[in-house]
Amino acid sequence: MTQKTILAIVILCTVLLGVSPVRAQQAAPPYPLDIVPEKMPADIPYGMPISLERAEAAIAAAVTEAKKHDWKLNVAIVDSGGNLVAFQRMDGAQLASIQISQHKAHTALSFRRETKAFEKGIQLNNFNYILTLDGVIASRGGIPLVEGGKIIGAIGCSGGQGSQDEVACKAGAAIIK
């Protein structure tokens, strides 16, 4: 074989295999899930359970906010152990949202973060990972209730768009701070 033939075979093999000397030497960028954070995310300790009186006050604030906008919502409060403490279904609120409001509150409590974090994760194409997490609802409207640096419960609102649910929940959560 001639040198031209050998060179042609090497070039052809390189092209077919998709390997080039430049590509083989470049290091792959780090995979985002391989990056280890220095601190634990959402590391808020659980505290004593929210009282019925405070839970009802948070629901009243969320319902007041919803009424300002003519939103018909379901609002649920769970305590720091995940138990339903208080619930209110506004007149005309959709029935499906009864369980969804409770699920949002439970997810916010269990994962110690707003359910909006999971919604964002799905929007950023991280849905395969999020869908493997047990008990997640990836829709805004679930917020942990934090007092004195500890989670005493969580509020969940459902019945409107996620952004509407979130606004009402924030009004309820503001009572606790």
C-alpha cells in the first residue's frame, strides 16, 4: 500500500468513528448533578406543631387575599408532623383542588421548600429526576410555615393558576413570621 492509501484509510476511519484529535483532548464539562454543594439545601429544622388558632389565622389571611381577586380556592394547613390541622374550601372552589391543596402543603413540609422549586425544576427540563421523588407536587402554592427558624407547618392553596395559589399562600404564610 502506498502512503496516500494508508493516509486515506486513517482519515476515513477517523471520520466514521467521529473521533478527532482535538475532540479527544477536550474535557467534558461537569455534569450538574455531579457538583456537590458545600451546605445542605433547605436545611431548616422542624419545630413544634402549629396550633389550630394560628392555622386558622393563616387560612383567614389566604382567603382574604383570594377574595380580593375573586379567586375561589381551597386552603390547607398541615403541622410539622404532616397532619392536617385546618382546611377551608371557599364557595365555588373546584373539588379536585381539595386534595391538591393538602398535597401542596404536605410537599412543602416534607421537602422543606416551596413547591415552586419543583415547578421550576420541571420547566428547566429536570423533570425526569423530579418525577422520581415520592410525594412531590410540582405546582406553585405550597409554602413551609417558618417561625423562629423552624418549620411549624405548611400551607397549601389550590383552585386557581399556580401564580394565584402562590399569592394567597404567601398572604397566609406572612401571618406566621
